[in-house]
Amino acid sequence: MKALLPVLLLVTACSMGTRDEPITTEKYLAIVADPVRLDRDRSMDARRHPVELLQFAQVRPGMQVLDIVAGGGYTSQLLALAVAPGGKVWAQAAKPNPTLTERLAKQQPTLALAQREIEDPVPPGTPPLDLVTLILNYHDISYLPVDRDAMNRRIFAALKPGGRYVVIDHSAVVGTGFTTGKTLHRIEEAAVVAEIKRVGFVLDGDGSFMRNPSDTREGSSNNPEPLSDKFALRFVKPR
């Protein structure tokens, strides 16, 4: 029996997976198909590209993740499904909206509320994080009375070395910086990169899965047509 114990432990570890194991597209597709997700989520999938998002963020079972400005929890729930088993996702919201509250009521063990202000979004006692996401909301923060450097420094401190910070947002015209956040709900990619790098992050990758070259970036990103061009940025905390 003792001779079998190391083998059994190895099989168990392999079946659960580790944070360094690659995740197949099929596994991410299964996450997107999970019945715990709302019908509202599925209606958004075609324009939100959930599989590509999870792949770009390199989400793995066991990860500790913070989703900032969680809104209705579309991204938070995807992440919570992807980090199971053994991981946890904190959905940050200064005041949770009804859809997020509905998700939390389902008592999904890997999803929790972080009722925090944006400048200090990390709950006390949170373990070192593997990943922080800020999806389609950096432009909103840009025109609020928020010290974004303080926010980004707090995120940097909360991440473990090698941890990642993923930011996705609606592209603005080159040269406009943060000036169209409130009017067009857009933000310039280069301005975001410069601001986040300023606190110590290194740009680790960019994704094209939400790009739309036909978008002139001159209209509001809230307009249903054309779909806004969106940049995806992945930063890393140096080891």
C-alpha cells in the first residue's frame, strides 16, 4: 500500500492541474458553456470573446484573482469558473449592482465580493495575487476623482512577482490620451501603457481578439454599430 501512495498522489495532482499547466481550448469552451452562467452572459459572448479573454489572461486552476470594477460580474464569473478547483476570485465593486448580487447569491465557492473603493481595491488579508483584471472600465476611472497612480501601485503591491495585470478598453484616436473617457467612453492605448508602466509594470503582451479596424474611433463606444475597436494589454510584475 505504501508503495502505491506516491503514484496515487501523482495521479491526484495531475487530475487537479497546476497553475503552470497549459489549459486547452476545449477546457475554456467548457467553462463558457457552464450552466451557472446567466442567459444575459451568453447573449454578450459574441462581442466579448470569453475564450480568447481567458487564454490571453492565462487563467489557471488554483489562481488568486481580483476583478476590478466588476459591474454585473460577467468577467468575474468566467474567472471564478476557470480558477476552480482551489482558486478564488474577488469581484471588486464600491456598491454591487443587482446582477452581481444575483451571482453571489448562488454561493459559488470560488467567487467573493470585494466591496472596496477603486483607489484601494484589494481586500485586507488577500493572499498574493496571480492576476488582476480591469475590463472595459479604465476609461471610466479616467474622469472620476481617482488617483490612478495610487490604484496601480496598490495593484502592483498586491500581485506576486510574475503576476499579471490585464487591461482591456475601447480604443480612442491616437493623441487624445484621456480626454474622451467621459464623452466617447474611449481611452488612448499608448496613454494607458505609459501610465501603468510608470508604477513598475512591464508590458508582457497585447491581444488583437477584440480589434475592429473598421471603427474610426470617432463615435461613442456605446453605439451598437460598429463594434468599438478594443485593445487588450497584459502587464507583468517583474520577478
